[in-house]
Amino acid sequence: EVQLVQSGAELRNPGASVKVSCKALGYIFTSYYIDWVRQAPGQGLEWMGRIDPENNGTKYARNFQDRVTFAADTSTNTAYVELTSLRIEDTAVYYCGTRGKSGDYWGQGTQVTVSV
């Protein structure tokens, strides 16, 4: 069974950084891309980009390419997203997802709250 298990909620001050993890279970980690999206309160889903765990190739959405870094550790089957210079408006639920042969799979989401 494919599962994506994300790290727990985070609280940060503006200007800080946060790193969210996404552990892949039940499939070969290098077989599929990992996408990252977020949903701010009252907003729709916003695609942040993706990483290919096979070669660490990345693609960043234009809005995030200056402050976001994706990584994938094949020794632990875990993907990461790091967001720097956090702003209040980065408060959102962050999700990792993958599209396998049997369909789309998503992590449970990680709440990141940026507050003074």
C-alpha cells in the first residue's frame, strides 16, 4: 500500500526557515516524482514544484524558486521541502504527493504557522 507520511506541525517566526519531510512507503521511491503543494487558509491548492528522487532533478514554480529547496534521500525514502525567509502569508498546510500506476497519493499534510 502506497503511503506518504509527513512530519508534524511547525510554528515559526517571520524570517525563519522550516523543513517538512515526507516519507514514502509501499513503493519504489525512485519510481515517481514527488510534488509539493500548499493550501493557505481560505485559498485553493498552490503547486510549489516537484522533485525526481531518482536523480534529484527539480522543478520549481515561479513563485517559490527563490525561497524553496527540494531534496530526496534515497537511503530513507524521504523527500523534503525547505522554505526560507518565512512570511506570515506562508502559513498553510503543506502536502506532498505522488502519481503512481494506481492513482494519486497524498500525505496527510503538515501545518506550518508563521506568526510573530
